[in-house]
Amino acid sequence: MLYYFIVNATAKLWRRLFDPKTSAGLTILIAVLFSFAGCTLQRRKSDAELGLNPQQAAGRRIYDQQCLRCHEPYSSRGSKGPALSGVFKIQYLSKSGLPANDEQVGGIILQGRSMMPGFERALTDEQFQNLMAYLHTL
């Protein structure tokens, strides 16, 4: 009975919204299309467009493999961890209040902190240095 009611109500609403005698459906459709007009997806820039040297480009690949799932480089929306854009351009890290320098950021990457696992065993020294070089470009 409930199923019939829902299907019937949905069909009536659909017919009412898109009745050619009214402009309600067209108005809603136009409003939805305009609401998406501000949402633009940008193509991901290449290493060359970002001006990355080979070490930084290698670090970007490490970042994509290990960090991106929790840390968006330029946005923290929908991420588990903070955005890392400008991490070395600020005086203190936003979550911990620690100084934003190679020693502190590197320590967090290697040892982990709070919900973030450490990557000491996952990264070689060269990979770690490449990742740090890339983080300085954000």
C-alpha cells in the first residue's frame, strides 16, 4: 500500500512539474543548470606547467600514491586530513601548533600523528626527500 502511494505521488509530481501548460518544470531545470554553472572542474596541471624539477615531480608521484587519499593539496573539503597547500609558508601547523618546518613536518610524515599513520617503513630516504621537495611547492 505504501509503495503504491509513493509511486503514485511521484508520478503526479513529475507530471505536474513537467506539464507543458505550466513553466514550473522548465524553471526548475534552468535553476538546476545555473546552480552548476559555478562548479568548474579544472584540468590537473602537468609537472612542467607547475614548474617542477625532477625531484619535485617524483615527490608529486609519491604524494599522489601515499598522501592524496587523506590530504587534498588545495582543499580540505571531504578529506580526512588538513589541506597541505602552503604548509611551509605558515609559521605554525594548524592542527598541532608545531613550527611549520622540515623537521616537524618530516617527523609527522615518518612517525605519524593522531589518526595519521607513519610512513617511515613505507618510504625510502630518497622518496622521503622527494616528497618533502614537492611539499615545498604547494
